Amino acid sequence: MSIGPLCETASFAGLMGVAERSYGFPRLDRNPPTLLRFAVLPHKGGPEDFYKSFLNYMKLLNAIEQFNEWRKSRGISEHTLTGFDKDLRYFALFLKNKDLEKIKIDDIAGFINMSRELGWQDNSLHRKTMAFRKFFQFHFYQNRGVLNPMLIEAPRLKEKQPKIPTLESIEKLVAAIEEEPQRIIKARNKAIVTTLYDTGCRVGELCALDVDNVDIEEHKAVITTEKSNILRELFWSENSGSPKIIEEWYSIRNQEQARDNAFFISFSKNSRGKRLSRFGVNLMLTEYCSRARIERIHPHQFRHLIGIDAAKSGKNNSTISSLLGHKNVQSSFRYTRLYNKDLKEIHSGIR
């Protein structure tokens, strides 16, 4: 059947019906903007080629790049951008870069089930489904004819007890750093561990810290919270001797020809003097944990440690949330639920 005569003799709704019955295409005759686009398309090729050009399908990878650009314009943190991008690209690989408009809920279910078979836990899959939901929501609101994001269900999060380093393992880590022969690297690494331990800041916030934001005399710094983009203060405790460690690093760092305003800089061959990266911090901790012969300590475990210590000392959720820079006060509940000393006192008053 030729599509040319149909354009002259049949209604638009009739043409859509033919396309639906003959080629399995979805009905689009109820979309006025699409109807206007249809009216100006050239009639080259057969009916299937014509209809495909009319639909204007987008490849999944192209849709991911468009989504990333929109997220960047909103000021989303680099860490979150990278995480979502990686999850979406794995999905594109699984679907062999399928057309965005052809993706069904079964495709997402298949990806989640395969991930489970490969060993991913539900807590990890929760982030992936959140990435899918936001991705399809972005394109859904642009009337691209994609999967309804409300159909994407996320696995339930399973709350786990935060993993924290022991005081003994931290002491061994510091001792391993003390044996570092290069004075400038030793000073920097001691200051990094001290900052993570004393302030509970995120590793991204530590790397983003600028010299201009550090008040050496007052033993504090002002940072922009990574997730909520609000200003908050970090404090180094005088009781632990941290200010002396920070002052030593500050003095040595100013003697180095830094190529960046970053407080913590790199000393690797290709990026000496530049801002230290997340990867650099993780690599440093992994190396010294190996030297100390202790289990690897992740930077975020220091953050859990100060949250737990605050809960044990009787601090409420609001205080802990402010201390750690949580966007939502509910994020602090994991500490007060498990480590609130008031609960023990309440229970002893009952039993």
C-alpha cells in the first residue's frame, strides 16, 4: 500500500490506524504538536521509513547525554552525576543502545533481575532505579512518548548498621602515615585523616576545600555542603591536637608551588600542585591501610563515626544533621535509633 494516496484521500486518524495495523506503530493522532510535524514531513521511502522519521526516535545514549546536560545545568554534584551516568550507561549496554521510545517496563525488570543474579544487593539497585526514574521523568515531561516513570518501582532499602573503624585501627593508620619518609606527603596525609576524623565531612567536601575558606587561628573552615549547596562550618578539635597538624600542613602547603587554590593538593607526577581528587584520597587510605596491615578504611566511615559518637553523647537529630550537613534531618535517624543513650535510660525505667 502506498502512503501517498492515503495522504490525499484518508483522514489523519485513518492513516494512523493503517500504520498501527500494518506495522505495529503506536497511535499518535491525538497529539496536536506531532500532527503539525507530520504535515511538513517529506514523503520519501516506504510507509515504514516515513513513519519512523515521523516518530523521530532517539537512541538511548543520546538521551542519556541530554539528561546529563540538564542535570549539570541544575548544579548537581559531580559525584551524583557520575553515579547516575554510570548506571544509565550500563543499562544502555544491556539494551544494546535501544531506541528510547521503545523501552518497556520489562526491559528495566530484566536489567534489575540480571543485576541481582550477578550479585548486586537491593540497596545498590535502589540507586539504579532512582536513576532510571529521574531519567524517564525528564523525557516523559518533554512529551517524548516514553515509559511512564511512575511504573518504575525501587527495591526497598535495607537499613544496615554503619560500618566504622575501631580506635585501634585508626591509631595503626596514623602510625603508618608517620613512617612516610617524605615530609610534605606525611604532613598532608595526617591533615586529611585528621579532617575526616574531626569534622565528619564528605570526601568530596574535603577535596573541594579552598585555602581561602580555612581559618587557621579559629581552627575552623567554611564549606559548601555537597548535596544541599548550603554553607556550614567545620571544626578541628583542640582536645585531639588537630589544630597543630592542620597548621603544620598549612605552612608546608604554602611553600609548595600550588597550581590551584585547593587546601589539599596532589603530589602525583602528572597533577602535582593541582587539587587532590576523591580517587587520590581513597588511594592514599588504601595504601596506608595496607602498610598498617588493617582492613581498608573508607573515608565515609569517619563520617559514620562522628555521627555515632554524637548520638552516644545524647545529641538530637537536628544537631547531628547540622553537624554532618544532612539535607534531610531524617538522615540522622540511623544514628539516634541505634545509639541513643536516652533509649537505654527509658528502657531501664520500664524494666
